[in-house]
Amino acid sequence: MSMRFPPGFQFGVATSAYQIEGAADEDGRGPSIWDTFSGVPGAVTHGDTGAIACDHYHRTDADLDLAAGLGVTGYRFSVGWPRIVPDGTGSVNQKGLDYYRRLVEGLRTRGVEPVATLYHWDLPQPLQDAGGWVNRDTVAHFCDYIQLVLDSLGDVVPVWVTMNEPFCSGMIGHLQARHAPGQADLHSALAASHHLLLAHGLAMGMIRDCAPQARAGITHLLSDIHAASESDADRAAARRLDGHENRWFLDPVLRGSYPADMLDWYQRQVPVDFIRDGDQEVVAAPADFMGINYYETKLVAEDPGEPYHQARVIPAADYVSAPQLTANGIDARPAGLGRILRRVHDSTPLPLYITENGAAYHDYVDPEGAVDDVERVAYLTDHFAETVAAIEAGVDVRGYFVWSLLDNFEWADGYSRRFGLVWVDFGTQTRIPKASARWYTRLIADQQAP
């Protein structure tokens, strides 16, 4: 525990609505694309859904006590669009607005800063029926929704994240079909990605107008991507995959334009006909910070058979020893986080927040009733140390939100992957803080030591 962070550094935890709330058909909430997708046979491990999840909707106070008990100074959560506007547009569900007001006030009462994410993938299903994010009209409906949220919470939420990981919503949901809405079409993926970024830019302007005292930005999932060899083919493939996953989303926000090499690459395959005059200026709206979600280093080789970017990610198990792999086979070496932080720092003067970082392991409750997740303790120790090193090298990192407070519904992996600092028995909803939770509490407390 020799790590020292700058004064005011924010130690937090992160969650999202569909992954923990449950109560999917209670108090006026409408269906989301994840309610629909998780009902598709084979889409989610074991057919799991978020209908109950961690039952956080009914256990909010107890869970906020858990978060506050860790000593965190920030709590990142997402507002569920279907809980506010059940049909995506039209009638407003006041019970939903009241719920998030109670959540935010509960955090403030406990001395924890609320960090609200406006979109964490739970698009109302009726909007998907009308085309979803591929349909530009969804951007306008999103703005109507966030106006309601800002009117209700703008006076009590000091930090807003407009979009969580538009790469996942746009590409994994519309090209890889592994996430909702489960499509596999390049044009749809590119259009949806653009409309998500456009919605971000418009949201920034609305936050400025409605909550001028608040800080706001976007959160990107960024992977640390490297060529599998020094061959020109592998290096080009790594460059394309970096363009597909990282630069296609970073450049419009930071530079006001899509990367020229990727725009040319995509235009050879499909018409890029969804970018209108003025869009890119909106997307590049000034922000107060950049959120970074980091999980993975990727080794990439050329694959002429891959239809969209002709790159193949080599399974980490093929080149990394077992201790460096997470339960879902991710390369967990921490140096990748440092490289990503330095890369983004070199691209923008904006302060950076690690808005998600964590790992899944094969956690279990031992005979003494404890969860001794030594792997996660080692993972967090190394990644926090990497963050300290980046700060000491001049990178302006202001906070770190561990993913996640609770074991939860982990999207297409259902309940088969545990990321939490707190164990959740999903049958009984019992909570058990893990060894990693105690480690985090000590790390935070040690920052106050002389």
C-alpha cells in the first residue's frame, strides 16, 4: 500500500442500470433491447436475463451503504431510459425519475459524489422497432429523454457521462451481433455509431444549458492493440483494428473528423451516407474530461477472410501464461492501461478518468463464508500502480472507478462472469464483500495517512 495519489484523486466504483437493478417490469418500466435480446435462444449464457439481476432497485439503500463503506468518493451509475420513458418517446414515468432522485440523494447523504451515465446500452425496445440507433430519429428521442433527466437531476448531479462505450453499442451490437440488438451489418453499425456520437455531442450542449455547474464528458472503451509480428501485413491489420475499435470513436470527439484511412476503408465496402453537414462539429463539442474504460491488450494478425477489417485477434491463451488471464480469457497485463493513458494524454489536454477497469475471476465462497479473490487483488494492485506511474509521468488522471461494485448481469455472459468487489448470491441476494473490497478500502484509507 505504498501507492500515493494526488490530493483530490477520486476513488470510485461503477455500475449500470440493466446489469444490477432488476425490477424489469415494475413501477412502469418498459422493455429495453436487452430484455428482448436476452430472450433470444443462445444469445446469452444459460438464457440469463437482467429481469432480477442484483435486485438493486429494491435494495438501493443497502447497496449504497456498501459503496460508502468502502470509502469511495465517487459512484458511477446509469439512468435507465426505459424506466423514464417506457416507450422511448411520449409518456413519462414519474416513478422512474423519482427513483433516480432518491438514488442520487442517497449518495449525497453518504458523502459520495454521483456520476450519472445517460446511456448504458438499454435502448427502449419500441425505438428499436422503429430502427434503433440506425434511425437518426433516435437521436432526437434521446435528447427528449435526457431533457427530462436534466430537469429532474440537473441540480443534484455534478458529473455526467453522455455515452458509455459507443463502440460496443455500435459495432458489437450491430456488426458482431454479440450484443443487443443482435445485428450483423456494416452499414448499420457505422450509422448507429455515428448517431451515438452525434447524440453525445448534442447532450453536451444540453448539459451546458441545463446544468452549467456540472462537468460532462464521454466514456470510450479503448483496447491496447499490437501487431502479432513485424510483418507489413500484421502491422497494417493492427492499424485497421485500432481504427475500427479506437480511432473511429476517439477522432470525431477529439479532432472533429473520422480517421481518413478508415473512412476510405469503409467507403470501399458500403456507402457512408449518414454524415450530414455540421454533424462533426456537434460531435466534437468541448468536454470537461475523457472517460476511459480499459480491459484488454490485443495481439492482431492479418486475416484476409475477415469481412470487415481483415484482422484477427489472437486468443490470449495462445501467448500469455495462465496467471495473466482473466476468467473470460483476457490478457490482463497492466502495462496496456499505462499505454492507453499515455496515448490519450498525448492526444488531448482533457483530464482523464478511468471510468471502468476490472476483471472477472472464478470467485467462490469458501467454507468460512469468505471470498478470497487474490487474483483480483493482484490485478487491481498492478493496475492502480500503473496509473500512479502514468500520473508521475505527467498524465492528468483525476479518478479511477473499479468495475464493479457488485457481481452482476454481465451482458452476453449472463451470470457466468463475476467482476464485483462484492459477491452476490443471485438466488438469495446475499452480499459478501470480497478480499478485493477490503484491499480497496485500505488503499483509499492510506491516502489520508501522513
